[in-house]
Amino acid sequence: MPQLDFPLEILKQYTGSSIFPKDFNAYWDRALLELDAAGVAYSLEPADFSAPGVTCEYLYFTGAGGARVACKFLRPEKIEGKIPGIAMFHGYFGDSGGWVSKLPYAYAGCAVLALDVRGQMGRSEDNLCVSGNTLRGHIIRGLSGGDPDKLFFRNVFLDAAQTARILMSMDFVDENRIGATGGSQGGGLTIACAALEPRVKLNAPVYPFLSDYKRTWEMDLFKGAYDELSYYIRGIDPRQKSMDKMFEMLGYIDVANLAPRIKGETYMFMALMDDICPPSTQFAVYNRITAPKSCEIYPNHGHEGLPDSDELIFRFFQRL
């Protein structure tokens, strides 16, 4: 079998090299107070798409920092009793994707809320004002100022948790039957959502992004989605005198550090030839989860579509 990273027996034990800031849990507990203050109010607008038996709408809410955040929202037209809800998260640079990909869940009797990450290709508003670099990428946005409250992904992680909370607040949704899923950035946001809103019952992340940044640096894989970190180091710290400080700041938005907060069951998908989100960074998340968990491992696949994964995740969520 070809090998990109540690051997599988080591990956199964690896828990990452992330720096865990001393005030990490206090930082996120404080952030969640902001989320409590924001509440679960939302507005709905008709969508430019329709399907028989399904209501399709755009849903907007006020996210962290007062930004207007958008989602695609689907639900069965006829609802009897309380139904499950699924929160969906998309990959880096993208948007919440097409309506058709979400229809199977609506036809199966679920409410679906798919987040548009602020500042990417969807309808959400990016209103974060920071000092320093804003030219390349969202991982490094807010990094120069030294204030972890100004990190871009702090607010995005809160948006992910708020997405689940909004589903839970709907009078026709059973708050005890909520799932979350996504791949790459969406996998990282699935972890963040389940960690910051531990009432999420089932979560299915696929090769999560935003994990174990230091390991990516050690593997010389600051490319693709992570190339902005190389750009930042070359421009801001060319003689690498403050690398520890940088990795400590990134520790606040490292989903491997958030993973122990998860209470719901995790069903994770990992690809051993992934040179975008290296396998060790994926296992760093999985191995830190203490809640019930299981995984599917694809030895010969990279950062790409994983055969049968959609069907396996759909079957997993049927338990809701």
C-alpha cells in the first residue's frame, strides 16, 4: 500500500502536535456566551428552486459580531409530529451547494439547514474588521493582531453551532434528533458544531480541515488550502522567530483541540493518501474524541469523492 504519512498502526494512536492554549476552554465558554446573547431568531425568504413535496427557502440569522449569515433550508411540506434536523457544512472557498443534493434528506422526513460560510462563495456577510493581512485566506485572518477573539474562524465555528441551535429551536424539529455533516472545511465545521453544541446527536465529518496545523507544517504540506500559512510565515515571520506564538494562536481554532468536547456519536471518514488534509491531522481529531465513535478508512484515496460515503452517511442518519 502506498504511504503518505505515518503507518496506519501509528495513525491509530496519534493525537496530534497542536498547541493547546492554557485558556482554551475558557475562551470557547466565553464565546458561547456571545452565541447565547445572539439567540436563535431567523427570517425566511422564498428560494429560486422548488421540488414536489419539499419547501425550499433561504434562511438568514444574525451571527457572531452581528453578521448576516445565510443558509439553504429544506423541509417536507407535510409534517406530522416532530422531525429530525441535519446541519450541513461545505468545503473551503465554496458555498452550501445545490438544492438537489439535499433533497434525499428532505424526502426522508428531515429538515435540512446548509450554512454558507461568511466571506466565501455564498450569501453570508463577512463583516470582520482586523488589522494586518487580509489578502490570502481565512485561516490567517486576524492572526497578525494577536487577539484570538479576532480570528476569522472563531466566528465561523460559532455560526456552525448556531446553525444547529436554530434547527433545535424550530417547533416542528425534535431537538434531540439533530445531525451534522460535511467534508474538508465542512468536516472541520461538523466537529466544531458538535463540540460547541454538544446536544448534536450524530455527526459525520469527512477528512476534516482546520486540524493540527503544526503537523501540516512538519510534513511540508503548506499547499492547497493551507498555502496561506506558508505565505503568512514568509511575509510576517521570515526568520521564524515567533512560530510558537503563531501555532498557539492557531490552537484556538484547531478542531483537534475542540474534539474532546463532543458528546454525540461520531462517524468519521478518512483518506490515507490525502495530501491536502493529511491523514495524521484527521486521526488527531478522531483519536481525541471520547464520545462513541467509528470510522471508515480509504487507504488509496486522497482529498476527493469517497465511494459509498454519501450512502453510508445517509444510512447513519436514518437512525435519527
